[in-house]
Amino acid sequence: MLLAGIVLLVGLEIRWPLQRASLAVALVGRRAACGAAASLSFDGYAAAPFAGQFSVDPATLLAKAVVLAMALPVLLMARDEFEGGEFAVLLLSSLYGVCLLQSADSVLTLFSAWS
């Protein structure tokens, strides 16, 4: 969900560079990702789509939901400080890296998350 928000924000910045639209897309993308992580955590979802590299369990999903929820005040406080949507793209990209970092099971995945 965060990746879809990033791609949509970049497309909006290229086509229509409006700050308010970028903020709305970032808020919706963050909310959708936070809701999905919280919902999966409460359902007890656990999986290892890439065994040894990336896995999720209820604890990591809850941690992702908390981090994504804490990004809301950051987005709201920064809405008047930055022109355009570059900040929203960078924030969602950073959140994407943090979420990847929390589910990393190998050094290679950790390195990818830090990059």
C-alpha cells in the first residue's frame, strides 16, 4: 500500500504538482497501510513469503502499525512547511524502508531496507 502511494505521488508530481493533493494521497496511503497492518496483526497473521529473507508475524505487524500511526502527526505538521509533494514522497519512502526493516530476516534484506 505504501509503494502504491509512492508511485501515485510521483505520478501526481509529474502531472499536477499540487501540494494539497499530495498530502491527501499520502494520508490515504499511510492510513490504508496502517489499517492493513493493524488488521492483520489482530487476526494473528504470520507468514514467510521469502523464507530466510522476509517474514511477518503479529508482533512485527503491530510494530508497523504503530510506526505508521506515528507518521500522521508528522504529515500534518509538515503540510505548511513544504511546497509540493516531495516531502510526502520521501516520508512514504522512509516508512516503506522502516516497514521492510522490521520484517528483515537476513543481512541482505537489512541492507536493502537501509538503502
